[in-house]
Amino acid sequence: MSRSKTGRKIAFKKKRRQNRLGMVLVTVVVLMMCLVMVVSMMSLNKKRNGYIEREQTLIHQIEAEEKRAEDLKEYEKYTKTAAYVEEVAKDKLGLVYEDEVVFQAEEK
């Protein structure tokens, strides 16, 4: 009878060791998975921040281009006026009105 009790104790200890080893292995695997997830989250967060920064840059570029388009429309309206034609005629062609006197400085 004592042999069977001793055999049972030995079998119980073996099972207990196996259970501990299994628990340690499962814990290690879970910790490794958590580590992989944390590294992945950090990588994704870094990409996300880069995308947010790029989005802000593109938004500023869009705003600048919209303002430029408005300025071009204003300039287009101005080029269709008589004041623009007069300005170009005076500056680029050197034309003046008949009753207008032009004074030029002498170059020394």
C-alpha cells in the first residue's frame, strides 16, 4: 500500500511540474504577443502622426492656392479695365496723352 501511495505522489509531482511548465510557456507566449502588439501600435501611431502632419500641410497648400486663384480672378478683372490699358501703354510703350507733359531726368 505504501508503494502505491508513493507512486501516486510521484505521478502527482510529475503532473504538477508539467502543469507549471505549460503555464510558464503560455505566459511567455502571451507576453511575446503583447510585445509584438505594443511595437505594432507604436509603428502605426508614428505613421498616423505623419499622415496628420501631411494632411495639415496639404490643407495649407489648398488654402494658398485658393487665395492665389482669387487673386488671379481679381487681376483678370483688372486687365479688362481702361486703367490697365492706360498703365501698360504708359509703362511699356511710352505713350502719353496729347495734352500731357512728361518730364524725364537727365542721366549723368
